[in-house]
Amino acid sequence: MKLREILSAALVMSALLVALPGCQKQEGPVEKAGKQVDQAVEKAGQQIEKAGENIQDAAKGDKK
């Protein structure tokens, strides 16, 4: 009896492991565009920060 329970549990677990990846939500075009916008904003922020540091250095007389 115990072997039957173990096999049943293993079968259920296997079925879940096979079925769950198929249920994942696929990324749509709006979500992809949103990620690209996020990346662009992050890069722009980094460039602005770098420019600000260069301006501060120039104001102090330091040149890089």
C-alpha cells in the first residue's frame, strides 16, 4: 500500500512539473516596450549623472 501512495505522489508531482511551465504568462509587446523604456531612462540617468560630475569637476578646476 505504501508503494502505491509513493508512486501516486510521484506521478502527481511529475504532472505538475510538466504542466506548470506551460501556464506561464507570455510577455506581450507593451511589456517589452516598457522594459525598453526603463532601460533607456536608466541609461539617460547615468549619462546625466556623469555630465553633472564633469560639470562639478570643471567648476572646481579639475579636468578629466
